[in-house]
Amino acid sequence: MEVAQKIYICCCWKIYNMKELLTRSLSGFLYILILLISIFINKYTFIGVFVIFGVICIYEFQKLIHLKKTWLYFVFLGFLLLFHTLTIPLSMTLIILGLTILTQLFLVRDLLTIRIIPMFEKRKYFTSIFFLITSIVFLTLLPSYDMEYDPIMIAAPLFMIWTNDTFAYLVGKNFGKHKLLERISPKKTIEGFFGGFLFTLIAGYLIAYFTNTLSISVWLIISIIMSIFGTLGDLIESKFKRQAGVKDSGSIMPGHGGIFDRLDSIIFASPFLFAFLQILKHVP
């Protein structure tokens, strides 16, 4: 009787895992499909999808930091209109970019040095704007950094993020022995990080070879930016979730969590990548 019960439980567990894997795979496939279709149709479908994703991310982030302010959605839409419909002076762009990067560096410091990220009321507003909102806006500016819309300049960084996440998981699962930042993300390992980093470099080389856009050296630098800052973005979101006492930022994507869970890495890395692309454009 006990053997039969064990077999029954084992079968149920396998069916459950298969169902979870199927659900996760299907929702992940639909997410990637929506992203890529919107990116390669034209600039406006891309921005339209990220307006929706951005609103969802703001909603999910506000839940994590226990904030509920409708005006933050209007700030997001205002920044998008400002950068995509008007000719913004370079000096203003650099000021907003500098505030965004400075805010993110403070969050990296908080990630590494203190147990809890301080989130008193004024800092909640500042972090919501210059950690999340402006970062999403700079993400939408990536494919148009040189005035003309180039879908590769957003599709390639996304591909790098997916490569980094996938191989960090696979290498960490099979070879990981040393924890990267155990108190924040117990499953991440140093071996996994370097595995993801290496395969992201390979992805950058392949993108340079097949797209004939930027040089190999530039794409390799972009790979480094996406791997390092993408990992930091994922860890920072993990710390916010740990403080909030939740596993996921949301539940809109079955098996994956929220949209912010899927975009945290690219959102965090985008201002650094945009800054690098501006240096390429303006510095001889």
C-alpha cells in the first residue's frame, strides 16, 4: 500500500512539473514573440508595447515599495512624450541620464553594503522616477540613439540579456559551488555569473558578425555592459522583493512572475548602454 502511494505521489509530482514547465515555456514564448514582433514592425509598435510594459512595471514596483501614486504614470508618459516628440537639448538629456545613473549606483552601493535599502517617502518618489521611469525611457531610446530607428540596437541587447540569464542558470546549476550574493539571491553563483558573462561575449561576437552594424570591439563592450549591469539589475530587484517578502513582482506571466521580473536586467542596464552609445556618437 505504501509503495502504491509513493508511486501515485511521484506520478502526480511529475505531471505537476510537466504542467509547470509547459505553462512557463508557453508564456515565455508569447512574451518573446510579442517583444520581437513589436520591435521589428516599426518604432511605434515598439514604443507602444513598452508603454504598456512600463505602466505594468511601475505598478509592480510600487507594490514592492508600498507606494500607490497615480501621478507617477503621468510622469512616465510625460518623459516618453518629451523624448520622442520634441528635440531635447543634449545638455538636458545628459542631466537626466546622469541622475539616473547616479541613482542606480547608489542602489548598487545599498545592494552591497547594507541589509535593507532605505525607502522613506521622498526616496520612494526619487527612486521610482530615476531608477525605474527614466531607465525605461532610455531603453526606448536605444534603437534611435543615432536618430534613425534600428531594431537591432534593442533586439541585440535583449538577446544578450536572455543569453546571460540562460547560461548563468545552466552553468550555475551544473558547476556552481561559490555563492555570488547568497543573502539576496541564494541560487546565483560566481561560476554561473562567469558562465553567463562568457556566453554573452560569444553572443556579442556573433551579433557583430551577422548584423554588420557596429564593430566587433564595440559589440563586445556592449556585451560586457549587458552582462554586468543586467546581473546587478536582477540582484537589486531581488533585494526589493526580499524586503517586500514576495517571490515575484507580479503574476501576469504564468510561471515567470511579473513583467518587472522579466525586464529588470534590461531596464537597469539600458542607461549605461545609452551612455556608452552617446560617447560613441559624440566623442571622436
